[in-house]
Amino acid sequence: MEPILAANADLAWMLAAFVFVLLMFPGLALYYGGMVGARNVLNMMTMVMVTLGITSVLYVLYGYGLVSGPSVNDWGLIGNPMDYLGLGSNMSDDGSGNTQVLYFAAWFILFAAITVAIVASGAAGRMKFSAWMVFAPVWLTLVYFPVAHWIFAADSDGISGGFLLNDIGVHDYAGGTAVHMNSGVAALALALVLGARRKRMERPHNVPMALLGGGILWFGWFGFNGSCALGASFLTQVVILNTLLAGSAGILGFAAIERWREGHVTSLGAITGAVAGLVGITPAANTMTPLGALAVGLLAAGVVAFLLSFKSRMKVDDTLDAFAVHGVGGIVGTLCIVLFASDSAPAGVAGILFGGDIGILWKELAGIVITCTYSFVMTWLIAKGLDKVMTLRVDEETEVTGLDSTIHAETAYEIPAAGVGHAPGLIARVPPTVGPSAAGTAEPEPVST
């Protein structure tokens, strides 16, 4: 039930957009890596990047069928995993369009992987890496794949798709439900099971790094939203402009609340506001005029900023604000469709303030409630179950020392000497030069490997 691209020009744009989205992974790694302490930066970045490997394998094996295959028994709950199994039946170019299955498989892999990577933020600095390697594929299979089927699989040629899209009629342009609400709520549930960090109020160790990562994310978002137009068209132009405007307005919305609540505007707040605005426009990008996109960015970022101003009082350690930015931001963006979607935009959806039917409210609320409830309950059960079996959290000594050195045997800002390997849990130091260091103190002795 994959879409069909109309022309080679459309495919060319989609391939370019694919590269944009791929860049979101190092972008997210830098964004989250800069926001954690220096002892855990590589662990956080590795958790983000390894999800791409896990997701690629599972999607090829059975994930594409679960998401895009015909709905089992026409219930709209999950696709048939036997369809597209291994993608091996789609390797011949017979002119029928089957070769596009390969593109859409790659495209959906990136959407799924970025969702899981956002969930990792809820475990920053305190989850065993081995536990994450088990949690990620289980969560993909039991949470992401079903929700993605509900909202991404359209009915076609007598074949049933997901119930949120086809039966309830939820409007979600590019993943406000399956990607953002899903990941934000899941990160909250995972953080709840793991418990708060021992150094909960640890400050971001590298704000310029987080700003760079956020900027790369914004670049990738043009591909993320733009690719959902399925080609190079007027819709693509509208969506890309709205993505720019919502992110820009998000900076201002977050800054306004930050200035009101805290008395100052921060650079980290600026990029967080941009991301919140981008999250907000994701479900609504094809329903808004440019003025509507500005309103979405302002509202989404403003609500997120207001919520984060109470972060120190919250008992749950939503470590890198995934629930606030992605969960709440996605909810606000969806509700903006209800309020001021314009029927002059490509989607032709009218919000209540523009004469739309009140029924749009119940449809979008159903999407929000069903997605958030399922994601939270299932994530909590998965995390609780795995914690009983293998213990998710690292021990106190490992957490205090930092996961970079204890788990990955490396640190972000110390380069081993050439030819010297890593000892378990230790980093080889550069051998001392002759005489004292520039600071007037002796260099440390090299660590034996």
C-alpha cells in the first residue's frame, strides 16, 4: 500500500529529501550530546546513532509489512508482516512501480529510527547500553510499528489500512502522532521506570554543540516534512515555507515566555523553541497558511517554554525534555489544526475558527488520546518487564563516574596516544612530554593497557 510517485522529478526530490532526513541523526546526536554532562556525551550520541542500525535491520526483516502491509483481518490495527518480508520480492524493475517499494522502505526506516532516537533521551546518563540494545527493538515492534500503521497506512484498491487514518479520519500530515507524541510520551514512561538521575540538575556541557545539532535538525526537517508531499509540487513549496515559518516563530515564542518567566533569553532556549515550533507544524504543515504557520510555531513553543519553567518542580526526570518538546509540542500542533486550519491551504481542511465542523475536534482528540495512552502504557510495561529480567539502570558507581568511560572506554575530549588501545573502563592518556606542562604541573603518567 505504498504511495506511487508520478514522475522522475518527484523521485529526484524524494531522494534529496531522504538525504536531508538522514542528516537529522548526527544533528540529533549533537543536539542531545551537547545537552548532557561531559561524562555521558558519547553514550548519548551512540544511543542515537545505534538506533538507525537496529531500525534498518528490523524494517527490512518485517517492519515494512507491519506498517505498510494490508491490515490483518481488516481491523486497522497492524499490517501483515508476511507482506514485503525481507523486501526480496521487490528487486526487479518491471515498470509496474514495485521498485518504489525500496525507496519508501528506506524513507520509513528513517522516520522510525528518529522516533526511537528521541525516546533515548529519557534514559540519558543512567541506562545500560546493553539494555537499550534490547529495549529499542522491542519498543519498535510493539509500539512504533502498530502506531505507524494506524496513521500512515491508507486504504487503497480494496486493501484496508490503519484505523486512525481511514476509520476515524485523524489528520496528521507528517507524524505528529506516530513520531512526536509517540516518542515524547514513551520517553516520559521510560524515565519514570528508570527514576531520576543522581545528578539531575547537571547543566548542558556544550551549548554551541547543541545549537549546531539543532540547526542540522532544522535543515533535516525540510526533508522530513517536504518528503511527505511525495514529490516536487506546489504542496512541497507550501510545506517547506510553513516549516521555516513555524521554526522561526518558535524561537520568538520560547524567548517571550523565557523572558517573562526567567528574566532572560538563552541560546539553548532559542534552539529549543525552534524545535518545538517544528514539532508543532509537523502534523499541520499542509493545513496552514503562512500566518497560520507562524501561529502554530508561537503557540507550540510558548506552551513548551511555559511547561519547562516548572521543570525543577517535576518529580519525573524528563532528561532532555522529550515529553515537553515532542509530546506536548505535537499535541499543540494537532489542536492548532482544530482551531485555525484553513481550507485555502492544500489539505482543504477548515478549523473551527474558519467555519469548520466541530467533528474535527473529536477526530483529532481521538488521535491524541489513543496514541498517547497506548504509547505510555506499552512503554511502561516493556520497561518494567525488561527491568525485572535484566535491570535497565546502571549501578551507582558507573552513573557517578560517567557512562562514556565505564561503558564505552572513551571520553569525548581526551584523545588516546597513537597506537594505544583502550583498556576496559579506562582511557589511554597521551604520554607525557619532557618537562612540565604549559600549566606548570607534571603531565599524568600514561595508563597501562
